[in-house]
Amino acid sequence: MLWTKILIFLAFLIYPSSASAKEYRVEITKNGFEPSALEINVGDSVTFENKDLGPHWPASNIHPTHEIYPEFDPKKEISANESWGFTFKRAGEWRYHDHLFPERGGVVTVKGEIEAQKPKFSLGNFFENFSKNTEIAFYKIYFRLFPQKLNSALADNNMHQIAQDEEEFSFWLKLVGPDILMEEILNDSGGGSILDCHQEAHKAGRLAYEIYGPSVFAKGNSSCHAGYYHGAMEALLKERGTKNLAANINEICSNFKTGYSTFECLHGVGHGVMAYDSYDLPRALTTCGGFETAFAKSSCYGGAFMENIVAAQGRGAIAGHSTKWVSTDPHFPCNLFADKPDVQIQCYLLQTSRMLDLFSYDFAKVTEECPNAPEDMINICFQSMGRDAAGQTLRDPDKIISICSGVPHKFFVVCIAGGLNVIVDFWGEILSSQPFELCRQLKREENKAFCYSLLGQRLKEVFANNYQKIKNLCQFAENDYKVYCYGS
């Protein structure tokens, strides 16, 4: 009898969750999940009961891949009056949605020690990975002995085409590393003059994080509109979620040396939060609002609004996902935030991208629409138009000036400012003479002075205290205007 009690006691110590696990119930109704938020412990289970008349499908974010917690997925619909249960074995904040109605969602917060998830072992995967790693190791040795062969191989392959095959793209990433891969992405885009390279850079950042972890933020660069950092940030959020977002992001973004790089890091958070939260814009903005500083909040807001627009264009971080936070109203969703000017500004800084979608990319119609924004947002709207002018023309100075010349005269320099910012942001830390050509081609003296002054400010943001770099770049300015570049 004594030995039986001892064995039972030992079993309780070894398997405590089996004795104390609880079962919770969530009803699926026509209105969504009830309750929509649960707090449980590791080892507890949740049964989802379909109380509606039609089928439903509760599953982990992110829609439609369910990749945050892939086991949390019945893999099929749950018919009316049926149920499905799941035992949570991983601590964390697990957001989920209805795969058939992705706008409906909930969250299960699982308390317990968060452990790093190790990949499941299988003999097949072992030999497959061994073969791939051996091949990569061989090529690394070969190219180290014959570096000209690597140069030839890179010249013969177009990274924009390779990026369409994720497995091959990962192979090259492991072979040459994020830094060289980003150089090739930029080169193969003709320095951004042939095609935009943001999406390819975005994929490179996401895959790099999955391979190397948080150390990838110290690699790559901000070219291609910081797509690399945006992709890496989305992968980080996939791994860690948003529960301790401020601490996690501070760990990453505070390591950058300039305000520009920190901004791009935080902007990437906004993209990632939107994807993580299944494109629920209000929830993403609330998450961004949890940062302490106004700079961090606004940077994150801008990323969330941009991800909302590109998702509506079918180019979002999650393939095949759409957003309901767009409409035929050219000022939606910006007009929802009249009582939050810090949020509304970030919305209008991007809103002309949505207007162009609605107006078949007719800039003249956007010019007519911007004055219908709230009075204190009209300037911001025309700045957004300049940003789009640069983006749509692949940063061509003549075309940017031509488009901005169509706006009311008093908004011309605001439009030019939007275009200049895009050129600077596209190149980031590898910026050279590109933005100076836009300032050079302006005709009026006051416009040139404005352009070079703004450029001087941006150079200080991008290069911080590297005064020699700034001085060298300002040599590209016209002699009469170098003082504006230096002294702004």
C-alpha cells in the first residue's frame, strides 16, 4: 500500500499536467468565438463547439497558412453541432481565426515556461538536410578557391527569378549570405531603375531570419525600401508573437546606429504586426500604440498602413491574403482617425497609393482628390502623391517633376519632398548621387534651395555623425547650393 502511494506521488511529480489539466470550451456562433479570449495553462485543452448552422474552421494565425502554431489546426471544417479539441503544449499568446471567415478571431494565452521549439527529427529529413548542407559546404570551399567562378555564377543567375523558387533562393542565401544576396538583388534590379526589388528583399529577410535567427538584423542593408528588414521582422513576430513586443523590438531595433535604420526597423514591425494579426488594422494599430515613444509608435503605424494597402493590391506579406480595411472611399480608412492626428498623419502619408488603385493610376484624379482631405492633411496627401510619383516612375527625376508640376503651385515642393524621400529611402546606407539629380533639375531657385536643404536633413538621418560621408555626398550638389546641403 505504501509503495503504491509512493509511485502515485512520483507519477504526479513527473507528469503534473496530466493530473491538473483543465478543459475549456469555446462556442462558435454566427458572431464569432465566445469567449474570444482565454487564459489557460500548458497542458490544458480547449474544445471548439460549432453552435452555428454552417461549417467553421478555427486555426492558428497567420491566415491562410496557420504557420504560427501549425498543430493548432483541425485541417478541415467543423460541421454544425460538431466539435474539435486541442491541447496546448506550448506557452505563449496564440491568436487564431476562422479559416472560412478570417475576419473573426480570438486569442488563447497559455501560461508556462516558453521553450524554444526544436524541429522534429525524421530519418528522411536528416538525409535530405545532410545532402543539402554537404552540397553547400562543397560549393563554399570551391568558390573560396576559385572566387572568379562565384562571380561568374552570380552574373549568370537573376535573383529576381530565383526568388520565385523559395528552396533555390534559400540555397543561395546559405551559400553567399544575406549581404551578398542583397547586393545581387539590387544589381539585378538595375539599381531599382528596371524593376522594384522590395518583395525579393522582403523574402530574403524572412528566410534569413528562419536560417540565422535575430543576428540577421546586423546583416543585409536598407536598400529596396528596407524590404530585408521588413521580412526579417515578420519572421521574428511569427516566432515570438506580440505579447512582449516592446522588449523584443527594443532588443533588435536599439542596436542600429542611426535614426534612419531604427525607423526602418520599427516600420517593419508595423508590417509584421499586420500579418501576425491577420490584417486586423485596428488591433495592429493598438499594438503599435503600446510602444513608449512617439517616434516608435508613428514608425510602426506607418508600416501597418503600408501593409494594409499592399495586401489590398495582392502583394502583402502573406500570399493570398486580403484586407477588409479598404473601400471605394478614397479617404478610407484615414477618415476613421480624425480624433487621432498622429495616426491619421501616418495613414495619409500612404493613402494616395490606395487612391491610385481606385483611379486606375491617374495622377490627375489624385490631384483633384487630395484637397478633399481634412484641411490639416492636404499637405500630407500631396507629399504621399510625390512618394507614389517616385515609386511608379522608378525614381526618375524628370517624371517625378512632371507629375508634381500638375498639383496646385503651393503644394509643388511638398510633392517633390515626397519623391526625394523615396529616393533616399530606396538606397538607404548605400546612397550616392541619386537624389541630387532631382534637386539639380528643378528650375526655380527657391525650389532648389528647399530640395537641397531637405536632402541635407535626410543625409544626417541616414549617416548620423559620419560627417565625412555627408561632406563627400554634398559634393554632388551644385556649387551655389552646397551650403544648403552642408548647413541644413
